[in-house]
Amino acid sequence: MAYHERPTTNHRSYTGFSTRMPTREFTTHSAEETIVLGRSLAAALTPPKLVVLRGELGAGKTTLVKGIAEGFHAASAENVTSPTFTLVHEYRGSQGNLYHIDLYRVDTQRELETLGLDDLRDDKSVLLIEWGEKFPRFERERDVEITLTRLAENDRQIRVIA
Ligand SMILES: Nc1ncnc2c1ncn2[C@@H]1O[C@H](COP(=O)(O)OP(=O)(O)OP(=O)(O)O)[C@@H](O)[C@H]1O
Ligand SMILES: [Mg+2]
């Protein structure tokens, strides 16, 4: 079965200038479905964007990035692996350059600065940051927040807020 989308209300007020997409919520029932969802979300992630991916260990953040990278024609799902130790993976695609970042092991401001993430931010880049919420600046600067919640062994709620 394909992933399904549950209608949600966008609680942000409409300003007349907003090009923001409303909050969207999905449920997936397998890693494969999450990859398919990631592919479709890629269309909304036009550069430049800073995306914070939230969710506990094993929630499916990296799995979703596999689909987003495919949607960007930047990498195939099996070639997208967790940047657990290398901290930043770069994928160049026709729709822009994806940077997949994992800040789980990054604890101090100094460690963060050594990554030089600001240098990656240009008009062609989309930064997908796992554990970005550890640093308040990413909470402030993020364009999109995607929160994954484990509902059961293979079920995930995926909420996209822009
Ligand atoms: N519906 C689903 N969506 C995504 N992953 C799922 C789903 N059902 C089961 N899984 C499994 O859950 C795991 C998710 O792992 P993944 O590395 O994507 O998580 P993560 O959020 O990036 O964790 P971490 O914080 O450790 O990096 C995988 O083993 C995947 O196969
Ligand atoms: Mg991960």
C-alpha cells in the first residue's frame, strides 16, 4: 500500500506574501514507503533550503533522505548512507546540491563551527540536518522542519512544517 496523507489544518496565519506550504502529515508503513514519500517531497524542496529532520534514533530520518536524494536525481537510495562519522555527505543533482548532515555527535559550538556549514549554504544548496534542533540557530533559521515519529515497528508518522 502506498503512504497516505492525512489532511491537516495550517495554523500559521496567511499573510498574503506567504509562499509557505501548509503543514502536511503522512503515515508510512515501511522503509520503502518512506523513500517513496521522500521522492515526492523533493519537489517542494527547491534550493536554497535549510531542513531540520527531527525524530529519535531509528525514526527514519536517513531513510527519508534516501528518497529526497532520489527525487533530486542526486543519488540512488542504496548509495545514501548515514553521515554518522563523516558528519556531512554531499550529493550533487540536477535540482541542486544536497548536503546530508548528522549532528548527533556534535555537541559544542566549536565542533559545529569546524564543519563550516555556512560555507555550504548557497542558492543551489539544500541542507538536510539530522539532530539540528540541538542548536537553537537551526531552529531559527530552518525553512522546513520534518518530524518523524515511530508509531509501531514499521509505521511512522511524518509531519512536514514549512
Ligand atoms: N515506515 C518506516 N519508515 C522509515 N524507516 C522504517 C520504517 N519502518 C521500519 N523502518 C526501519 O527503521 C530504521 C530507520 O533508520 P534510519 O537510519 O532511517 O533512522 P534515523 O532517524 O536516521 O536514525 P539516527 O538518528 O540513528 O540517524 C531502518 O532500519 C528502517 O528499515
Ligand atoms: Mg540517521
